Amino acid sequence: MRIFIFFLLFISFKSIGQEIKVEGNFIEDSIQIGNIVSYNLNVSYPNNIEVLLPDSNYNYSPFEYINKSYSSTINDSIYNYDKVTYKFTSFNLDSIQFLKLPVFIINSNDSLIMYSNKDSIFLMEFIKELSDSLNLKSNTKFSFVDLAIDYPFLSKIISFLIIFIITFYLLFRKKINKYFKTKYTKKEYNTFINKIEKLNDEIQKDFKIEKIELFLLLWKRYNEKVSKYPYSSLTTSEIIHLGIVNDIKENLNSLDNTIYGNKKITDFKKNFIMLKKHSTKIFNNKLKEINNE
């Protein structure tokens, strides 16, 4: 039985992998020590799954990460197309340097890692070979050199700035923390709303059970992150039993009947509006909680 389950998981991962394309390439052909080069990572994947791309915490050896920039996601009814441009530098002396990057694929059951193709870049060398027969001149004459930087004065300035920053933070840390928490919470909410609004438009144009499931998954994940209730790990009946969705019990049951009964829903927009209002209420409660800290 275990072998059979493992075989099914293997087939599932293989089919997912075949639908996902990951391509990486350097824009430049060569690099100089300490200079910055650009690297494009292109990913296409079905729009019913989520992918995560490497960030600043990833080890890009032999390169050192500088920054990255996203291009807006392009999508159609089946696939999403993401493009990220990374900026790297290198102090490695290898004449040819290689890089391939991972993409982390997240679905409702498990996760999978796929890698891009391995691309290479050449190191541009200025000194091909050091000669052993260099003639050196001896010079023991002392030369006076002007001090370019007043280090004692610079150290005082740095000490003053450090003390000022620490004092400022200690005096206003509550307001500072509240500001960043509020900003982050609003950003998460706006991102969530944009995703489900877009998904709602797609469902209105082309009804598919998979899109209903994705909408419910996004809704549960957002509510769990903001309210701390385990929405994602609970069934609809368990969520209702907790007593935290009394205002949308009928709407959740209607979506469940659509998903598991494989029936086309006629009033999805009504259910969508009610679940969106529920998430907005949780969001507003979170803002009040932050303001009262």
C-alpha cells in the first residue's frame, strides 16, 4: 500500500513538473571582479498553484546577491508567467562561473523544488600571467603623505549618530513599531483583495471548480494569517463549529456543495461578497488591535 501511495505522489509531482518551465540566463557574456551583472529568471506555471522564488537569504555562490526586480506577472486562463532580474557581483577567480536557481512549488498537498538550467559567465582577466623576472628598484626614501580622512573626527560623528538613533528609537519605538505593523497589514490585505478580485472576474467569465477551490484556499490562508485561527487546516464544518463565521455559514456551505457536489453555482458573486466582507472585518479588527498596543 505504501509503495502504491509513493507511486501516486511521484506521478503527481512529475505531471506538475512537466507543466512548469524554469529558465535562467545571464544577460552579459563576461564579468570583471567586483562588477555587477544581471541574471534573468523566467518561470511559467499553471495558475492554480503558487511558486516562491529565491530571495536575499538564498546562497547564490559563487556570486554575491545585490538586489532583484520583478516584472509584472503575465497570465492567461491557464498559465502565469513571472520574470525576475537579479543583480550579482563576484570576487571568485574561476575563469568560468556557473549558476542555476531553484523555484519552490507549493500546492495543497505538498511542495516541490525545480531548478533552472545551468548558465555560465566568463571572468574577464586583465593580468594573464605574472612574470618571475620583474626588475624591482629599491627606494628607502621616506615620503610624507597627507592624511585624507580625519579618523578621530569621523569616529565622533559615527558615535553621535549611533547614540541619536538608539535614543530616537527608545523614545518612539511604540509609534515606529505600530507604523510598520500597520503598513505591513495593509499591504497584505491589498494583495489579498487584488488576488481574489482577479479570481472572481475569471470565475464569472469561465466557471471552473478548480478556481472555486483556489479562491477558498486563498481566503482561508489570509484569514489564518491575520486572525491566528487555523482556517487552512480545518474543514468548513469545523470552522463553523468554532463559532467564528456565523455570518457566512450559508455561503461556506454553498461553496462546499459546489466543490464536492461538482455543481455549477448560480450565486457565486453573492458568496464572494460575503466572504470578502468577513475578511475585511478581520482586517479592521487587526488594525484596531495594533492601534491599541
